[in-house]
Amino acid sequence: MSDRLEEVTAAHDGILASLDQLLHSLAAVYDGLGGPADRHIAARMRYLAEHRPGPITADLLHTRAELADRTTAPARPCTALPAAAPPAAPAPTASGRNR
């Protein structure tokens, strides 16, 4: 699971970084369209890019680090039962043969 979180949170090529680039690109496109509503949409895209992903990113980075710590934690002491003793050799019969 932590590898999937790495894909999401990677600083340069993660999904959240791509989302940031997409929102800024959309803002630039809407800035170029020139209508009054377009400027509002551009401002909204910039706001989303700059303010909304922060808490999500922080939570996901914390979760990823926590999972990574669990997978690299030292093993717990062995609590398994000792191995059973091997079966005893068959006892010889009166004729000298083994059962």
C-alpha cells in the first residue's frame, strides 16, 4: 500500500503534483479567454491548486511514512510453539520384525 501512496505523493511526478500542474494550466487557459466569468474560474483553479491539496498531501505523506515504518519494524520475538518431537521408531515384535 505504501508504494501506491508513493505514486500519489511523489513530489515531481506524483498524482498530486500532476493535479497541481493541471489546475495551474487550466487557470492559464481561462486567463487567456478574457471573459469576466473566465477570470473567476482561473482564480478558482489557482485557489484550488495553492490551498486545497496541502492538507490531503500532508495526511497522505504521514500515512505513507507510518506504513513504511510498520514494514521495516523489527520482528517480534518468536511466540510459536516448539517443534514436535519426531515420532519414535517402531518397536520390534517377538519375531524381530518392526510393526
